[in-house]
Amino acid sequence: MIKKLDDLFDELKSRPTKRIIGAYACDSHTIGAIYNAVKKGIVSATLVGDEKKIADVCKSENIDISLFDIVNEPVDTKAATKAVDMINKGEGDILMKGTLSTDRYMRAILNKENGLVPPKAVLSHVTVIENPAYHKLLIVGDVAVIPAPDLDQKIAITNYLIRTAHALGIDKPKVAAIAATEQMLPKMPACVDAAIISKMSDRGQIKGAIVDGPLAFDVAIDKESAEIKGVQSPVAGDADCLLFPNIETGNVFYKTSTKLCKAELGAFVAGAKCPCILSSRGDTVNTKLYSIAIAAMLA
């Protein structure tokens, strides 16, 4: 079982190398992260973007440009389309956003004719967080893509969380469906959806995990809170995965973890034909490197 994000690198060394395609990868953070991943032997890389900008970054950062295959495309939207085409042709296993805007990156992925999304698929953002205040990794969603997931989308998110946990070596992950309370309140939609998903897990409609909810956040991650409140649950106080009821809840947790708790993390978009890394243009090289490693585990 992967207990720390750095453990990913040792695990990946024993696996076949995946190829990452950088979509308009012209900035120092993206190129630096991909370079570090190549040096660690966990991926090979193709950078699609402005060749001159890529060369300038490599020169200024003392990066060996010969470690990359370069596809020259100075226009960001065309670079994203080209990168997606390469994935569709089997020339890459992982897609990564460079310095183009998220809407342009997603437009290439979502293109109905040439994109990466199978019919009726649900795209969702999965984040793996190493928080120094918690005793193991937390796999959470959705914090960035689906604003207000309906029940079907929450079921899809749950399955992505479970699949990611399995890739990290967690055979039977504990999934907490988060709400404002652990009580079953029929007038609170988050509670209703959580209860349905929990019962679906009990009946085998969601497989490979122990799912419980609704659970308040404190109950999900703190055994003492669960004991004080009298909540008896195999998930309480020991959750591996957190299913958030909406993007506001997930996004605030995500940013609180990184800004106040100094957590490290990696993230990707699930549901496409390959893992798609959707890092912020302001994310650190470390965050992007961990995202590459997680995507390589799933690819």
C-alpha cells in the first residue's frame, strides 16, 4: 500500500514506462515536473508547444531538452488538439495541461468528434492528499470539475475514488460520503444521496470498497469524534476516500489542506480515455510531479 506520495516513485520503477503528452507545455513548472518524472524513470515524454519557448525554458532551467520529443505548435489551442490526437492514436498514455487555460484544455478533451470522452462518461477530478495532520493518504473528489453533482455523478465519482485507491494498493478502501451531519435528514439532499450510495455499496451495486454515509467530516476522519457521537461505522475515523456533496465543500477542503496544513498532493481528471492532468498553472513542480506519478499508476 502506498502510504506516502514519495512511495509512488519506487513503485513505478518496477512497472512499464508510460508516455506523457504535454499539451502546450511551455512553462517552467510543467517542463520541470515532466523532466523530473523522466529522470526518475517513471515516464517518457512528448512536449507539444512552441519549440522556441520550450528551448528557452530548458536553457534557463538547465534542463536537458534531448530527454523530450518536441512537437512544434506555437498556438495553444492547436497544441491541445494535437496532443489529444496523439493520445487517440495510441502515441501516449497520459495527457497533461501546460500553460494554456483550463477551458481551452478541456475543450480539446470534450470535443465530440475528436476528444477523449467516451459516450455518457462522467469526467471528475480526483485528488490524492498527503496531509501531515492525517495518518494516511486521503483520496477525495470532486474539488474542481463538477459544481453540483447529482446522484448518478456522485456514483461515478465514488467509483473513481475506489479505482484510484485500488491503484495505490488499498484493497478495500473506506469511503466516507460527506454531509453536514452523520444523521439521516431527509430534507438535506447530501444526506439522502449519501445514504443511497452507502446502501448501494451494501447491496454490491458499488464494488470494491466499504462505503458509509452520511458522515460529518469530523466523524469521517477522527475516531474520538465518532466515539463521542456514538457513531459505529467501519469507516468512521479511518476514511481512505472522501466523497464531497458539492464543489464548494471539496474545493475549500483542498485549499485548506494545502494553504494551512501544508499538505502535498497530486490530482488528475478521471473518466476520459486516459488520465488527464489538470494542474493549475500556479501549482508547484512537486504537485505536478506527484500528479504525473498518480496518473502513471492509473494509466
